[in-house]
Amino acid sequence: MTEAPRVDTAQLMELLSVALGVYYGDFTVAAASENLTVSQGKTLTALRRGPAAMRALAENMTCDASNMTGIIDRLEKRGLVRREAAASDRRVKNVILTAEGERVTDAIRAKMRTTREGLDRLEGDDRDLLHALLERVFVRPSDA
């Protein structure tokens, strides 16, 4: 019995590229339906994991601090986020998702039909395995 050839890194990267392309397209359309840019939607998604300092958000989004300030200004104007001084250092501003921001983030995820349908095809053990694999590949121990 011959063993099936192993999938190499290039093949994994290609499939990941396709998957991320589908996700990104789905996300872009869903964010736009909530009158948000992709950057604004990504910021809300990052804040869904918890409050973050402006500098950490800029690093997470791979943009400069001045761009992040503009994104937060626009989200704050819509009542989707608020800024608070950090308890440990009043000069540091933490950004917090508001209840309306949570609602909009949930609405974006709900509208991502292609992504949701793909993930919904997975059941039980397959979902758990995908979750574990994605964590191993993309989540640094300090992020967990």
C-alpha cells in the first residue's frame, strides 16, 4: 500500500490564500453593508476580543498611530467605540467596544454567508481540529 504524498508548505499557502481571499471578500461586503471600511470593521473585530490600547491596535492592524487615530475617531463618532484612560497610565488611551459596536460586529459576522456556510459544513471533531490547528499556526502564546 502506497502512502499518499504529503502536502507541502507551498500547497498549504496556496489553499490558505484562497480561503483568506474568500473570507476577505465576504468581510468587505459585510462591513460595507454596515457603512464601514474594511479597516473600521477589522478594528471592531479586534476589539471584540477585549479593550486595547491605541498603540496595540495600530500594531495589530499594521498601520501607523495617526491612521489608527482617524479610524477610532470615526468609530467613536458613530458610537461604536469609546476611549478611556488606562488605570495604570493616564496618558495611555484604551479603546473599548460599546454595546452598539458589539451589535455591528455581530451583524457583520452574520452577513458573511459564504464563510459561515463553509464553516457550517464542519461538524464536531472537524470544527475542534480546525480550531486547534489555526491556533497552533497563527496564535502566538502571548496572544492566547
